[in-house]
Amino acid sequence: MNYYVTPAVLFGFVFASLFSNVSAGGIIFADLPLVPNYAKAHGILMGLAFVVVLPGGAILMRLLSSKGKTAVWVHVGIQLVGWVLMISGLSMGAKVGKILDRLENNAHTILGTVVVALLLFQPLFGFLHHRRFMAIQKRGKLTLFHVWYGRILILLGMLNGGFGLKLAANSTGGSIAYGVVAGVIGATYVAVMVHFEVTGGSQTSSRTPDVVMEETSKSQSS
């Protein structure tokens, strides 16, 4: 007998594991000494995910566009690494929120949970987009949805990092450092995306992986 686990069941299991027993309420004083390490791990993991890995994977998809299928697999691999970092960071953040009773009463945890929950579906949207393209040999609405869905959520994740530093009463220097790094990378990310959307980039780079794969498929069938 074959068993199939639906995405809804998988995501439900992930969130049930992360947020089990979070509704008890009240600060858990016995676990307060654990907060600094959990908070540090949360910040590092989420910072790597939203400021480095996820935007980096999206940018590389464009820069390596002439490589066709190679670019697609590089993109998938990097984004899945960011996905794992994101879920691990959420787990650490949930522990901090549970101990300090901050899971449902501030913008950072609410926005962060929503962003992560929505990004859990992004690999599925990417798979559906790719399968649809391979079936009809052209880009369509699924491609646009997958791309812009990811871009918006990545930028919201960067923004939410600032909310997290404010909630944690981080040092002024630390907040400024994050703001500068996230601002520069975020601006670069937006600039690259706008450049390719508006101008198509260079003649070579404007040939997206989907286009290259389409041309390869046509040449093999002719």
C-alpha cells in the first residue's frame, strides 16, 4: 500500500512541532538563562536566510541564466538551504517567544510567523511553475506568481529582522550594523530584479533558464 503525505499535512506537522504547548501563557522563569543563546541562534539563522542565502539564490538565478538547467538546480539548492535555515531560525525564535511569553503580542513574531508560513509553500509553487513550463514550453502566470511571491516575502523577512532587533532591545551599534547590511543587500536585490525586469539585462543574461531550456528542447526535437 502506498502512502502520500500532502503538503498541508507536512506543514501542519512542522508548525505543531514548533509551537506545541505555546498556549500555556506566562513567562517561564526557569528557562530564562536559555534565552540569550536561543535568541542569538535565531538572529544568526534568520539573518543568513533572509539577508544572504534567499536573495543570493534569486540573484544567482539571473546571473547564471545562460546556463539553463544548471542555473535552475543551483537556484533550487541554494533556496532549499535558505528554507532550512529559515525553519531552524523559526524554531529558535519560537523557543524564545514561549519562554518570554511573546508569541502573539508583537509585530515581529506575528509577521515572522506569517512570512515563514507563506514561504513554506514556495518550493511547491516553484515545482508547479517548472512542471507547467515543461508541459507548455513557455512562461505564464505561475512563473510570475512564483517570482513575485518570493521577492515580496524575502523583503518582508529583511524588514522583520529590524523589528526583531527592536524587540530584543539590541544595542544601537548592532541595529545600525544590521540596517546597513540589510539595506545594502536589499537595495542591491531590488536593483538587480528591477534591472532584469525592465531592461532584460544583457543580451546573454536576458535569456532566462526557462528560455534556454525551451530552446534546447526545440533543438533536440527538430
